[in-house]
Amino acid sequence: MTETPSVLVIGGGSTGCGIARDLAMRGLDVTLVEKGNLTHGTTGRMHGLLHSGGRYAVSDQPSARECIEENRVLRRIASHCVEMTGGLFVQRPEDDDEYFEEKLEGCRECGIPAEVLSAEEAREMEPYLAKDIKRAIRVPDAAIDPFRLCVANAADAIDHGARVEPHAEVVDVLVEDGEVVGVEVLHGDTHLGIAQGEPGTHEKMYADYVVNATGAWAGQIGEMAGVEVAVRPSKGVMTIMNVRQVDTVINRCRPKGDADIVVPHETTCILGTTDEEVEDPEDYPEEGWEVDLMIDTLSELVPMLADARTIRSFWGVRPLYEPPGTGTEDPTDITRDFFLLDHGDRDDLPGMSSIVGGKLTTYRMMAEKISDHVCEKVGVEADCRTAEVPLPGSDDFSVLRDWMDEFGIRSPVGRRSAQRLGSRTDDVLGDWNRPNPVVCECEAVTRAEIHDAMDHSGTDLNGVRIRTRASMGNCQGAFCCHRMANELFEDHSELVVRESLDELYQERWKGERHALWGEQLSQAMLKHMLHATTMNRGGDPAASESGVDFAAFDAGAGVTAAAGGSSGAADDDRAATDGGVSDADS
């Protein structure tokens, strides 16, 4: 073993980033690898709820107690990532009175503050709730930005000496003499500001201990090492609305069921969700009826959702796990607790542990538990400090003030920038000595923020998106994707810039294609025309054979119309895969 024990963490979601931060703060030599962007997996595909524990107060009280404990911690250490919206569990006339009382009592048993509101009091908080609701329970739910949270954890890990490598896919787990000694990764072609690996090359990384924190993908890493990690991936759909129809988290107060939550998030609302077990966390059907279910069912709680504009939908996969032999058939019945699997003790394969299950709200607790375990394995005595030390950006929240005069940007743009950057606002905006126009109007993201994100994400514009929310607003990048790419042009070739723009554009389109009806269909066509024709992204027909395929786009719209407002276009239509831009530009 080296003088300073080395640990390799696989997985750049909330848990992996939390583990990297915790171990780095304890003085270990830490490397984190992630095959995509940070938040590439489940973390980047969740509804943004910071649980109070209320959702589990009847069915899974241990998880509920963990949630309220970590809810309080994250509001303290990650204040710039959390909006204290509060939450309501709303009862409709057809919902069971007995379950309402069980929910109330369960919250109180778990230490979750819970207050009963009359229908009138609930509608005073949220005027667009249905007129026929019976009553509600108020709990301290909140909204959390998972992208900002992961970036803050990774940044703090780097500040404490860690190496963080996004776009570094594990292709093999290295086993020598019956012990895990590291991994082999393939570095992607993306040019990243923080990455040390050579793009397009393989690298063998050795460590004294390996942590598998890949969530729903944990079984795949386990298979590379020759052990079984029986994760049960469960998919759920989320649908994003164009504005905030509510400012409080709205839960349906009934036993388990689909389409039972609305989470206000930044400038939008996110509707969720379903719970359906899948075989492969990356290969599963995304079906239009699931989106329709969200809108139709949640309109019973918030009627205006029925006529509201949907801007995109996405699916996430939960990393559910239960000990072998439990035999639960319905994924909604599987505990949301987390499990630490020591493969030395369990499988006679020392040198690696996996952490599975859990949820974003408890990521820090999960990271603490496995970091304690790793330190014991490598002989390090060091206490966890992550519950007390604020994340970068949260240590001085007084920065949330009007920056208009100091930094030359308009309010409320200044307030939005300060909310995202927190205590880093002075460093990012104050040190910027060039013109600072707004690059993304929907999310009020300035040029200074774009360049700050590029310092870490390099040419990966999806990484810039994750750090800033640029292109995540109502227009879904129609008016800012090319502006973001333009900021790369000073330091990178035209080919690199175009490839980065294409990747960002296609990532935005991937979610939009599930919302092609009503006003959003017109918005999507406008975006298509702007990008495929005005900027000649389809290729000049006079210079190539790869012109824009308008017929494919029209065919996709026709499929949508024929489906009666459903979001699902045929998968083999170009409209459903690349927005009508030719393969040469995809």
C-alpha cells in the first residue's frame, strides 16, 4: 500500500461525487471516473425533490427518518442548491381518509414536521389546486438542483487534491492475485478543462481500493470483476412544463401510484413519475402514453396542467436493490434504503465495495458510510466533516444581492447569476473584465458564467449546460445553443466547435421529441428552421447530397397528430432521432 492510500471511485453521480469529496477531505488520494458527464446517470434524470421523508412515512419509515435528517443537513451545507418550496400532500375526495391519518401519524413518528391544512388554506398557498380537494398535510419538502450539487461536490474534491475524470468509461476491472487493484478506462474524445487523461486513449488506473458507485449500472461493473450485484433498475418518466404552475411541491396523498408529484424547479415544473422495472438501465422503451399519464392524472390535482405547454420529457432509472431472497415483485415495494456490499467479505474478492440503492436526498449519508468503511480497510483514522463544512458556493449566502452596479449586468439577471454561483459570485463575475451579455435569456446565463463553466468542462457544452442551466429553459436552446458554441470559437477549431454544438443540440432534441403537440410542436418547428436552415446545419444542397429532410420532420409531426396528442413518434423516423438534421451533422 502507498504512503497515502489511494481510492478510485467509479461513478460521477451524487453518491460518487459525495464519496470523492468525503475521502479527499480526509486526506486520501482520490480519483473519480465517470463514463459521461457528471450526473450522466440517475442523478441527472430525477425530478429535483429534496425529500422531507413524507413520501416514505407510511411505507418505509427508516428511509423517511434518513430523509428528514439529510434534508436538514443539505439545507445547511448546500443552500445555493436548495429552494425551500415546502410541500403539500393533497387529498382529493376519492382518496382514503384512513391513509391520510396514517400519513400524518407516520410523519410525526419519524420526526417530520407535519401540519394539517384545510382545503381553503391549501388553495391560499397554491391557488391553482383543484377546487374540490378535501385537505392537505404541509411538510418541509424542497427543490434541489442535482447538477449544481454534483458539481459543487466534485469541485470541492478537486480543491482537496482529487482527480476527477468525466468521459472516462471503465472497460475493465483489474484483478490480480484474487484482489481488485484498479480499472482500465477509455477516455472520450471531448476536450475537458479538468481532465488529465489523453482523449481517445486507454489508461490503467491502479488504487489501493475501488468503490463502485455506479447506481443502476453497478451490476455491469460487478460483472467485469466477476461478482454479482443484483441491482433492479426501475424506470420513471418526468415531464417538464414551460412555467411554474405551482410554487410548492404537490404530492397526491394516497398509497403508491404513478403520476403523483409536481415539483417546482427553477423556472419550470416537473411532473412525475412512473415505476417500472427494466432489464437494462440504458435500453428501455420511452412511450408516449407515459407522458400522457403524467398530464392527465396530475391535472386532477392542478387542473391548469391539462392545457399547459409541455417542453420536454425524460426518463430516469432508479438503482433499486434488496438483499437476495427477499422476493419482492413490485418495484414500488422495494425499499429506498441503501446497502454497502463489501466484495471481500461477501464474494472473497478484496479491494472493492459497491454501494447501491438509496436516493439523492441521502447521498451525503451514503458517502459518509462507505468512506468510513474505506478508511477502515486502508488503515486511515479520519473523521467525516461533510455534514458541517459548506459546499463551494454555500459558505456565504450574503452574495445573493443585486449585482447590477458592481458587475454590469441587469437585475434580475444578477440575482439569477448569484443564486447559481452563491459565494463564488465575486470570483466569477467580479474578475470578468470583458463585456458580459446574456447568452441564454430563458435562464439568464451570462457570458462570464459560460466561460467559468468552460474552464471545467472544456468543449463539452452539455457539461456547460449542467453547470449553468443554459439551454434548459423554454426555448430548449433554440436561441442560445449556437451562442454557447460561439464562445468556444476563440480557442478551438471550427470542426471542434461544430461537433460540440451538434452534441448539445441532439441532447436537447432527445427530450423534446416526446412533447410534440400543441404550442410545443410549433416551437420545435421554429427551432428546427432556425438551426437546420438559417445556419445551414443540414448541409448546402448545392454542395452535398445531405440536405435537410423536411419530409422526415413532417412525418414525425404526422405521427404525433395521428396518435391523438401523444408524444411518441416512430423510432425509425428521423424526426424522432435527430430533429430532421441530416446524418452528416448528427
